[in-house]
Amino acid sequence: MGNTVIIGAQWGDEGKGKIVDLLSEHADFVVRFQGGNNAGHTMVVNGKEIISHLIPSGIIQQKKCFIGNGVVVDPFVLLDEIDYLLKNGIDASAKMLKISNRAHLIMPYHRRIDSAREDKIGAQKIGTTGRGIGPCYEDKAARRGIRFCDLLDFDLFKEKVRAVLDEKNFYLQHYFKTETLDPETLIREFESIRDRLIPYIDDVSVILDEGIKNGKTLLFEGAQGTHLDIEHGTYPFVTSSSVVSGNAANGSGVGPACFDEIIGIVKAYATRVGEGPFPTELFDDIGDRLQKTGSEFGATTGRKRRCGWIDMVVLRNAAKLNSLSGLAVTKLDVLDGLDEINICIGYEHKGKTITNFPAEIKILQECIPVYETHPGWKQDISKVREFKDLPVNARKYLARLEELSEVKIKIISVGPGREATIIKERIFK
Ligand code: GDP
Ligand code: IMO
Ligand code: MG
């Protein structure tokens, strides 16, 4: 396998974790490059479910894992996740995992501001995961963030915390009318975990570069999905990082010429968790059925995911923005038993046809999906392992997705387990 980037093509939860776990077998290094513990990636191996929020999913296959400079890391969540993995027999010690010295720390005030802000804006809320992601990226851009390398010089760390809390406490107390944080207590909390964190801190960019020079294979694990991207998503109903493949280079400190494959993960239907426009959302029995059959609950917050038909305006946009070289279609089994399956091929807006994803939220909210209807299949496909054994209507559905997206389908997933996979075209030897 060449160096491969995995990107969510829709609004997240496409099944990236499963595909990263599967492909990790053929990788040496697995790298997260953006987002934080807003992500929830689920792997099912030998019937056992593991959910990771921060640590690359390649840890399950015990590959060397890296958290790049573009990720925002809540160190308390990280340590809990390391312990959780260890309890499940997975080594996530500093031998297996390195965190970029340039990665920013999600601080307790980031979490507090995230939820206070959502509470204050009420009906207009984004529906964030409440993990402090947005406030942490805000501080990064405002040049007052605290990075992992700051933990190495604890006097400097203390100075930074005291200075930043002066401002945050004013904001918390006077704007949000909520509790403030005591800098000395916060410093003590970090003092108690600092020794555990230090062995993990390294210059990830340098290690990856050496790896590339020594012929190692790198797998980059995207979090969220293209339409939650801060630049290209349904702004402001987006996350605060750049999700698209271009950022796999920037967020991990490698050059953009090192990618050989960019695989878009796409659910055979569509889901979204949190607020924001979703043109193909279903509010009927079929939507309920997709939600129940697909067990569509958020892996991070447990919220019910909104469900709808697959949207080719969205998928074509993802193909364009990410230079997708292939698709992995997941959860095809969830469509089993439906009489008919719809594919959204464009939108209608005030008598006009729209085929490119609009920037304006209001327009997107007013768009009416234009559907092409395909016959479903009645068989259970969860045991199918060869493309040729899929029902003819399932093959036709996939062929139409390929045709409309102009991207080849390379992997098809028919169940949550690692084994429930059809390799249509090998991207590894
Ligand atoms: P991620 O955030 O993109 O990694 O996706 P999540 O893990 O949040 O959500 C995907 C969910 O679908 C998880 O519960 C997976 O175990 C499950 N899943 C992945 N692929 C398939 C599939 O092909 N079929 C079914 N039925 N479930 C799947
Ligand atoms: P994975 O990696 C689905 C959504 C939230 C909210 C918006 C902003 O598992 O696919 P944030 O906390 O990031 O500020 O929330 O983004 N969101 C996700 N939705 N999957 C995710 O990650 C998500 N990460 C964030 O629900 O609408
Ligand atoms: Mg998820």
C-alpha cells in the first residue's frame, strides 16, 4: 500500500475507524492530523467493540501511532483512553504513540466556554460535542494557545496559564455568568499528569519524514467529514478544523507530495449529528428504519443521528475537494430489505437546478432534493465477501454511485466487523 489518506465524505461517522483499522494491517505508521476527541471511531474486531476518540485507530493493529500538530488534545481524555485501551489488551504506551510537540492542549476553560456558549445561544446552537474543540482552535488562531512543548518547560506553562486565565475568567464571569477557574488548581491538575505525558511528546513531523525516507507506509486518519470542514462545510454548522485531505499534510507536518491514495469513506445513505442543513434528511418511517437498523447513535455523545438518502451533490463535492482516488462505501447492509432506494442527483431551488454544493446556508435549507429511484434487494448481504455475490440490484446501485461521483469504489463494507468487507479493487499488495 502507498501512503493513504482516509477522509469522511459526508458529515462524519461514515465508518472511518473501521476502514482505518482494516487498512492498518498494511501500514507502518497511522496518523491523526486534525480534530480532537469530538471524533468517535468504532472498530469491531472478533465481535469486540473498541471506540477511539483521539488515538489513531491503527493502535488496534498495534501499529506506531501519531497525533499530529493539527490535532487538539484534551490530555485528561488522552490518558483515560490510554488506560481504556490497556484494559482491552492494547498497548498505547509511549513506545506505540507519539504526540506532536506543536499540538495544542484543550484546557478546562475551553470545555467550559464550549458548553456555556451553546447554552447561551440556545435555539441557534451548533450542537457541538461540548469537548472544547472550537474554543481551543480559536485560541490557536489568536496565538494564545498552550502547546504540548509548553509542558516541557513548566515555569513557562504556569506563566501562560495564569495570563490566559485572567482573560478567560473575565469572559466566563461577566459574559457567560458562570463559574471561573482557579489558576493554581488548574496548574496542580496538570502537574499531576505531566510526568505521564512527557514521554509521548516528540517532533512528529521529523519522525514521519524519517519514516518516509526509510520506505515506511503511512496511513492518515481523518476525523469528522468534508461537510463539517471549517472552510467548505455548512458554515457555521461545522467543526473548527480543516477536515479535507489537503490538511493531512499540514496537520501532520509532511509535504503534500507524499500521498499515493486518498480514499473517501461514504455511507450508503447519509447521516448527520448536531444542527445544520441536511437536504436529504428523512422524517418518515424510512428515516426511522435507517436510524434503527444502522444503530445510528453518536459514538461520542450518544445523540441520535439524523438519517437520509445518499446525496451526490455532497459526494461530488467531496471528490473535488479531496482529490479522491477511491471510495469505500460503508453500511450497504443497512439498506437490505428496502423496496426502493433513492439517490439525490441534484437540488431544485426556486425553479433552478443546483448541482454544486451552495455556500449559503439559507439556500441549502431551501433546496429540494431531486431523486433517482432504484429498486432495492431483499437478501441479507452481511455475509457476502465477494463483489460478484452481491445481489444484482446492490451492484447496480454501487455502479450508479461510481458513475455519478466519477470515483471508483474500492472497498464495500457490509457489517461493523473487520471481516465484513468486500475488497473490490486492492489498494494494497
Ligand atoms: P467514524 O466516526 O467514521 O469512524 O464512524 P463511527 O464509528 O462513528 O460510526 C460508524 C458506525 O457504523 C460504527 O458503529 C461502526 O461499527 C458501524 N459500521 C461501520 N461499517 C459498517 C457496516 O458496513 N455495516 C454496519 N451495519 N455497521 C457498520
Ligand atoms: P467523527 O470523526 C459527526 C459535529 C458536531 C457538531 C459540529 C461541531 O466521529 O466522524 P464540535 O464539537 O466539533 O465543535 O461540533 O460537528 N461533529 C461530528 N459529527 N462525527 C464526528 O466525528 C463529529 N465531530 C464533530 O455534532 O454538529
Ligand atoms: Mg464517529
